[in-house]
Amino acid sequence: MEEKKKNTPEMDLDEETLFMVSQTFKALSDPTRLRILHLLLQGEHSVNEIAEKLNLLQSTVSHQLRFLKNLRLVKFRREGTSLYYTHDDEHVIDLLKQSIEHASHH
């Protein structure tokens, strides 16, 4: 008789869940998006600050932030004409931190 694994939640992966998981991993598979998320771990930053600190074009940063915002991985607030971004998903941030820790041990 086959024994079920302990601590494994019993759930089917519906198409929407599969899509969201694959999109999250897609977001985390891009080095530029990883650099942006890592910077946002340290606090809120404007698009210009992100571009300057990561030595990227503002258009590149805006494009990547739009991708991350559509997945609800970052959020923003507006102050005048500037947008200030922060991370918006603790689960994904925990995954990012664990991945960085894992990679630093190899």
C-alpha cells in the first residue's frame, strides 16, 4: 500500500494557478527584475532612483516595473509627478530571499 507524503497539501492545480505560478517564476527568472526586487527589499524607491542605483535606463526600469506590477509583485504610490515603488508580495519576497541565501552557499 502506498503511503501519502506528510505535509503535502492536497490540491489540484487549476489553469489559473498554473499560469500565476509560471508567471511568478518568469518574473524571477530575469536578472534585471531580480535586481529591482532586491533593491526594493531595502525600501521604497522612485523609478529614477532605481535607474540610477542599478545603472539602467529609466525606460528599462519602467518596463520591468510594469511587468512586476501586473503580477502584483510591486506596488507604487504617486507623489507629484514621481512614482515610488515597494515590493507587494511577502511570499515572493520570501522566495527571493531564500533563493539568494541558497545561491550564496554554493
